[in-house]
Amino acid sequence: MSVIKIDNVTKKYGKNIALDNVSAEIENGRIYGLLGRNGAGKSTMLNIITNRVFATSGVCTLDGEKLLDNDKALSHIYAMNEAVTMPLSMTFKRCMNVTADFYKNFDKDYAFSLAEKFRLDPKKRLSALSTGYLTIAKIILTLSSGADFLFFDEPVLGLDANHRDLFYRLLVERFADQNCGIVISTHLIEECQALVENVIMINKGKIIAAGATDDILSQGYSITGAERIVTDYCRDKTVLSQRKMGTICSAYLKGKPENVPDSLEVSRPDLQQVFINLTGEEGEQ
């Protein structure tokens, strides 16, 4: 099984640290969620893997081969970037032809079929496309690339609900057909959590959690109830976060629930709740 390894990667911009000694693995045949707030370092990590940005220190490899300046290894990875990397004067059909020149397994027939499903005219120039349809154009190129690893950086930017649903369905279908490695990098954690079987959570340039989704969700639990009862229950336990809402208090604890009083509500948090609990940050994700 092919694997991309990120080993002790740091990226600095002057005094600002975008990535701080990050290590992770991305295996072929799995869907990953690279989750974090805007500006957390997600795009920087993907851009370093694909040589769009160079690390200050550390190394990225594919099956033991360094990815830095290695066109042969990089041809196994296709990354959809937030930015438009093709000239806006190009038609979408020309973008497909250019992509096919670099990716030998690019599937033009499949790309045309996706354009029809999304109702994207291949003869249209990129400059004539809305933000949503520019996103769709990048999605089609990525899904059609035939690469072993597909990176999607904020893949639903500007998409309406119907197009988001279509994208996720096509993503699952393509994964089933090709068994490629897929990374969905997003701050919209709640929207993609049903898809991802593995998670890399990043916050302020550091990985705060990584592993199988079920394992991460099973590492802790939440309790909610009257403040005094919650406080009493939390004594001698590892409390990862705690917050008050008037007279009600909730806490996120490490481990499995034991001997919880009937007056407290116990729940298993979802990925978004886990992220908030681990970072202590609320508001827009």
C-alpha cells in the first residue's frame, strides 16, 4: 500500500510559524479529513507535499522517495487548490487537455460526463465562470486525474446545496472505483464527517489529533448537568474542557464514562465537538 509521510515538517514565514514540527501519514485506499479552522495550516501542509510551498525543515516522501523536486513521484498526487492555477483565458476543455498532458491516467470521457452532470459548458473560459463553477471545474479535474492520491482543499467553496451533495456522492463513487487515497481539507467539519474514516486535526500549525475517526471519537465523552454535580463528577478525572451556560455546565473528559449519576446526561461528541473541545475555541469553524 502506497503511503505519503510527512516527517517533522516546519514552515516559517519570518517570525510566523505556519506549521510546527508536523508529522503524519496518508495511506492509499483511505479517505482522510484534514480538519481545522481557517488559517490553521491545512493548505500549507498540502502545498508542501505537492511542492507548491517549500518547508523550512523536515521532509515529505511517497513510498520512501522524497517528493521535493521529484516529478515522477508527484505525478501520483493531484491537488485541488483553493486558488485557480490555470490561466483564466483558458477554456475548461483546454484545461482538461493540459491536465492530461501531465497525468497519463487522466480520463477525458469521465471528465466530460462530470461536466454534463454539473452542467458546466467545456467551451466556457474560466474567466466566465462564477466562484462556484470555478470550484466545480477544479473538482472535475481532480476526480478525473487518475492519480493515486487526490487532495481537495476547501472543495465546496461557493457550491450550492445540490452541487455539494453531488460532489460528495461522486467522491464516494470514485473512491470505490479507484481505491485512491483522498484528503478532504476543510473547516466545515460537520459537513464531511460522515465520509472520513481517518482524521488529522490541526490547530495553530500543530496536529492535535490523528487516527481512525472511531478511535478519536471513542477517546472521550461529554457530560452535561447542574454545575455542582458536574464539578463533583469531574474530580480525579482528566478533564479536557469545561464550560458553563448559566446554571448548566458541560465537560469533555478523556476515557470512557463510569459511574455517571443519573442526573447527568452523557453523550458521545461528534468530530466538530471534539475539535472545539480540544482547542477550546468556539464560533465559526
